[in-house]
Amino acid sequence: MTSYSDDSHVEIQIEDAPDKNKNKKILEIVCSPNLNHVAALHEDNHISLWSIVNQENFLANVKTIHIDNIRTTEKIFAISDNKQLSISLDRINPYNFIIFDFESDKEVSLTFPDWQKEIDFLYFIENGNIIMVNTKYYRAYVFSSKGKDNITWVCKSMIELQYFKKIYITSKGNLMIFIDTIHEIAMWDIEDLTVKTRILLEWNHILKHIEISDDEELLSVCTENKKLKETNLYVFSTETGINLSSHTIKGAIDRIHLIASQKGERLLFINFSEKRYNLVDPYYLNNPIDASKLFEHKQIQEACIIQSDTIIYTIDGKVLIEKLVRDNWVEYLRKELKDTNSITTPSKMTIDIITKIIKDSSYYTYKDEYEGKFLKWSLELSNESVKLIAIPLNSSIKKQLEILPSFKLDGKNFILHCEILENDDFITITRIGIIIWTYSKNSKNSDIKIHYYWNDWNNHLEDFVLEQKKFEDYLYGFKDWTPGRILPVSSYETIYNNLDVKFGEKELFKEFLKNSVEEEFYLTCYGKHLMKTLIELKNDKWIRHLGQSCINKCIQDNTHLISKISLLSIVFENFDKLSENHPQFIASTLSKIGFVVPSTIVNPKSTSSHLSSYGRYYQLYNTSFLDILTSSLWNHWINFQKRFQFNFQKFQISNLCDRDNNTTILAIPIPNFVSYPKKYNFWKELLLPSPNPFTYTNNVEVINEEFYRYLNGEALLKFKWNTFGRKYYLAIWAIYTVFLLSFIIAASCYNNISQTNLFILLKITICFGIWHLIFELRQFIFEPLNYMSSSWNILDLVAIISTTATSIYWIKNGSAPTWAITFSSLFLEIRFIIFLRPNRYFGVYLALIMKTVDKVISFLIIFGLFALALAHSLHLMLGSESEKSQNLNTDMYTRFGSAIVVSYYMMLTGDKNPLSSFILNENENIMIMLLMIIISFFMLIYLMNLFIGILSYLIGISDSHLAYLALKGEVFLIFILFEGFFKTLIYCLCYIDY
């Protein structure tokens, strides 16, 4: 026996004869990311290394070491593919763990940039790096090997995690962070620090286990409801964050594993105490079957490892490895385990068959019968009929379906090719497209139905002619398709255009579209594609049906399921097009999700404001020097924070009791509504900003009012305003104030200041004017029609352009016209007043003013035209008399412009003095009297009172609070560039008695 020790008195003894420990009990085993090695921890602090490469059943013990001071609780224990072992130690210096290299028999050298000494999680990942996590400071470290000897490692990056309740690290190096305050699991890419997906869990459940598939595309979650003594299983897509399926069982679950992703995927869940092993399709999670036979003749313990479809376990101090998923996996499922549930994920064999069929142009003759693992398919053909028959093996059940469309009379030539797939589905190449048929055994009425249909003809199938042509030319969905978990989306446009086609007595395409809308598998996997297709086809009926189906899936026993809320992204990710073409549907959807409460807990003594944000939303970022500096003061800060919070709450209870409110937590069930593209390009966003659905709420009035009518819109607006809106708005307002003051001072004091100072003020005005003009230009580029339709946007544009142009003219010529300076100042000051709109004290009234102005602008134009007509009449009638007289009261009519001014003055004030000189001189002038009657009755009495009545009506029907919220929402269009962030769901505190 040899030994190795370092300066920290850690003695590592290397066993010369590793087999001497073969009968010692193994407490724990771990395997390397790529399943090359296994490390086993024995009861006497011996650690043995076992090689998996080229080994079957019993593994070979390569080397054994002994370490005395191994920490027994919450220990780190991991092994890399390069034979590096990590284990926790009962020490502090230099750190609380050791990494030992079995190849060189040396300890690995590490240096932490922040003088870290304690690590709580350590993982080796597939690329050879090490990821470590400290839970005290919520910090992660990524180490990589510096040299070929793998002895010296350097810190590649330090990452601030900010907060988490639980953390998991995948073999590919992704972080799975669970935040218990908002019951969310976020999956982060540790390389570029971007969030890949966010998973929502029910608030009354406790997270127990997380398992991710080998390709990290599916995430299985196990939670527990202690109140109901239930265990809940969920499967989520890591690409979309949508809950694909869920299932509730009685009893506990100790382990969950996703297996056989390439052969016929199943979710395995285990209860060791009851020796219960069950398999289920992860896309359905119903009808679990007993899988005890998989573990026969295996002494399975909790220390076993199931990874990459293999199982590693121990017997009498030895480590064994076996294939858990056999080569003939589907046959084993069907015949040995009696599993007749669907196999949703296509196996490699299934993908190869479908690909070959699509690319092949010569189809061979079909057979009469096709026998699978548990089903037998057959066809009965005649000129007038093609019947598809499905018969479960060892059963008397027989189901048949007419599959010849009514417009195809030659039934014998309808089928070109057919074949049974490994999962017992049946694929047929027909004259109208490629169809995969499935036997829905699990439904109430077992029957044959369409599972997939591909033919991107996108027109009536009566006109479709297939003349010895590859179907590949009509299958656009397969051109960019990469074989994966699910097959490409069906050709929904062709299906929609042929809904009325009958197959015997049935409308199979209509049934398939209905299933795609209502069944959870199609909805979760293809719902977004289907919604986009229906939007392009502009079918309001099916859009409503699809939207209602999403809402129905989110509600169970009159309670909203937070884990299903992501389904609503099918609707809200298309908010812009739906709000434009189907505003009533969006308004109806918003009304149905107006109040979603994730938890029934009520806080009777809350001092938080109404609709204040609940929970914290964390972003990962690289550690800065300031973070390192402040971490040394972290303990003092935490203690101070706890004392301050306790004393503050005590003060609130004793002094603010009269302000306490009953509050509950409100969820805003509009997933990804405020999310922006994950790939951010500054220059692209500067010129062509990318919108999110929130920016479209102001486009359609019915959407605008409905969005803010419920607490969702107000809470979301308040969240955005408090998070970043007010900071940017105040910054823009401050810059505008400088812009305003520089011009106002120049305009008011130009006689009292030097020309040099005057030009400095004007140059400042020009610079800030161009800056504000860029913001206006971005808003115009973003939505030109909506921008120009707002009179207030026109006012902003006029104020900025007139002021900037006047300043440029002033500098160039040394002076500027008084009227230009006057009007520029007027527009600038009006725009400054409008900046008060986010403040509720002023905003309510400004909203009423701005809303009514946009509605009566057409009336004002008509009113102005009448005034123009009156002015022209006065000019024609009195102009000649004015030329004869030099009276100041009469020569105002000689010029048409002055006549217009006089006319507006008379209409607004009712003052007839401008006409008095004519009446005194021409008492018998009947025409002037007639003109006076027209002015008095029609213009002054009728039109002015009508205008007042219209204003009163508009103000009366307007909800000042909704108008204020909508006006405040428009503020965010100003700084659309800066507001990008990624949130799935937002929570807030809501007053119950509000």
C-alpha cells in the first residue's frame, strides 16, 4: 500500500490489491457523464473505481483508495470520464472537498477567484468541465483543465445565481433552477447565460424529483400533494415549456426515469419500499403497466443508477451493469410486459420506414394482412369501397373504417403502398396523400382514426392528381425536418380545405381536425402550427374552438392549473394577428382568464400595495469584482436584513394596523406576453425594434378596453412600470426638459444674452431635438399607420421638428421669425404637459382630453370647413364695402385671411361688433341680416351646442380609469428598445376587498 498526502493533512491511501474490498458494503455509486467509469463509496471510507468500457455484467475494479475524513452528510460525490473523483471532506482549508486523479494518483489543483472555500454541489459534465455551486452566496463556478495532465484547473467563469431553492445540473451543462417563491423551474444555458425554458408547477405541490431525457428535450417532474396524499407526474417540453401530460397517483414515488428515447420512449417510476415498477407513455401518462419483470433477478436498491438505457447496481461489494432497454424493446413491451399503450415517440426504425417511403417513387403491391406486435391490419378493396380493418391480437374485437373519399371511384387503385410501423400504427400511401392510422384503444370507444396526414397540396383534393411522382414534392414539412421525438406537423391547410369530404358516412378530415384541437397530444405538440394555419385561413369558428380548448385544459374543478397555463401561449404568441383580425375572440379570451389565483392562502395583515409584484425574477450574470467584494460582507448583510425585516414588520403591525388588507396572490395567465426574442441584436433593435404582444394591446380599441378592464392588464402594466418603465420614462423626460429649457431660454432672453451663449443653447436644442426625433422615427417605423392615426403623435412630431428647424434657421441666419419661435414654444410646452400622463393625479384627465380629441377630430374639421365657408361669404359680401371705407372695423374683410380670423372669432364668442358698422350704415341690408341669422342659429347655437353635447356624451361613456391605463400603456412604445426581458408568468398581490 502506498500513500499520498498534501499540506492540509488529507491522507489518500492507494490500495495495491483492489480486490480485497470486494465484499465490503457499498453505500453509494456514481457514474461518469458518458458512462465510462463508476465510482463506489464503501462503508469504511474506501472508494473504488470501476471501468465500464468493454465490460459486461460484472465490472472490473481498476483501483481503490482510502480517505479518512470523508464528510458523511450532504456530501459531494462525482466521477469524470477522465477518472477524476470528487468527494466532500470534513475540512475548510483550502476547501471542503478534494478532487483526486486516478490516472496520476495526484490531487487536482484548483484556485477560486473569490477565495471560496466551501462548495455544496459539484458535477463533471460531458465536455470535461467541472461545474460547482455554492449555496451560501448563490454562485456557480465553471472550471476547465489547463494542461493535458488534467492536474491543474482554472476557473473559466463565475456566475451569480442570486437565489434558488433547489438546483440540478445536467450532463450537458445546463442548470435547472427551482425557485419556490413562484414555483418555477428555469433551465439555463451556462455558456451564454440564456434561459432555454421556464416550467410552471402547481403551488400546492412540493417538488420531489426532476429527470431529464438523454437528449434533454423532455423534462419529467414528480411533485407531492401532502394534503391529498397524492403524487403528481408531469412531462414538459424543454423547447416550449408546455406541459405535455400529467397524471396523479396515490402513494409515493422514489425515482423517475425517461428511457428508450430512440426505441419507444417510456417513463419509468419506482417505489422501492413497495417494490413497485411502472412504465407509461410520457406523452399520455395514463394506464401505467407493471414493469416488475424488467427487474427480475436484480437486487435493485436505491443506490442503483439508470442512465442511457442501462442500469448499474451493486451486489456484495461488486458493481454490475446491464441493458435495461433491450434491442427488441417494442416487442418486449408488447409481448412480455403486455403494454398496448401508444408509443408516441417514433423509433429509429419507424423514422427509417417513413423516410424511405417518402423518397421512394416506385411503390409495390400491398398485402392482404399486416400483423404487428398486438394489432393486425387488413384491407378490403373494391371499385366503390376501401375498408381498413384493425383486429387486436388474441381478441374478438374487430374495427373497420371506410377510407375511400367520395370523389374517388376507383377503390382498387386508391392504395399505392402500405406498411405496419413498429408501434403498430399503419401507414398508407394513397392517391390523396400519406396517412398514418392508429387504433385508439384507450378512448371510451375504441376506434380507428387518422393520426397524421401529409400532402401540402393546400387545395381541394378533387383537383389533386398524382402521376408517378414522388410524394416528397408535396411534403414541405419534411424538407427541413430533423428526425426527433415527434413526426412533422400534419398538412392542416389541405385538411381544412377538404373538411366536407366524406369517407363513407364519416367526415374523417373534420374528425381529425377536431381531435387536433381537443386532444392534449396534438394540442401541445402541434397547437402553435395549427393556430398559425387557422389565422392564415381566417376561420374565426375554428380559432375560437382552439382557443377555448386551450382554456379548458387549464381549468380543472373550477380551478386554474398553473402547470397548464403555458398552453395559452398558443393564443398569445399570435396576439398581433388575432387582435387585428379577430378582436372579439381576443376580448373574449381575456375575459375568461381575468382572475387566476395560484394559491388559496390569504394574508390578512398585508401592508403591500394593491397589485404590487410578488416573488422575484432572477437573471444569471457573470460575477463582477463588486460581487466578490460584497460577498465577504454577505453574512453581515443577511443578519442586518433579517433584523430590519423583523423590526419593520413589528412596526407595521403596531402602527399601521388600520391599513392592513386581506391579500391573495394573483397570476397573470398570459404566458410570454412580455417576452422578446432571445437572440438580441442591438443595431437591429435600434432600427427595427422587435415587438412583443403587449405592444399590440393599444392597436384595437376593443382589445385595449378589454385588456385593462380586468386586473391582469393593470397588474402587468404596473409590473412593467415598476420594473423598468419609470426609470426610462424619467430619463427621457429629463432629456426633454433640457431640450425645452434650452429653447425657451433662448426664445425669452435672446436680447439679454450674448450671441455665443445663444448659439450654445440653440445647438443644445438641435442635438436633443435630433435625439427625440430618432425615438419618434422608431415608433413610426414600428407601426406607421397607428402612429399617424394619433393626433398626439402628430403634435409630438410638430413640436420636435418645428423647434429643431427654427433653431437651425436661427443659427444660420442670425434670427428667426417671431411666429416660428412662438408656435415652437407653444407646442413644446403642450408636449411637456403631456409628459405628466403616467401620474394618476394628472393622467386621468389627460386621458379624457386625449381620448376625446381623437374621436372629435373629424367634427372639428367639419366645424372648420363651415367657418371657412362663412369667412368666404363675408369676404365676398363685405369686401367691396371695406375698400370704399377706411374704417378699421371694415377693412378687415378686404383680405380673405383676416376674414377667416374674424369668422372664427364670431363663432367662438358670439360677438357681432365686426358687423355693427355695416348694419349702422345699411339698415335695410336684408342679406346681411340673413347672414346674421345663419351665423347665430346654425353656427353658434346648433353646431356649438352639438359639439358640447358630443363631448359630454364621449366623456360620459368613457371609463376614466381604463382610459388612464390605456394612455399609460402607450408610454411603453417610446422605449420599446430597452424593455426586453423573458418571463413566462408574472404574479402580484391583490386586495380581496378592492
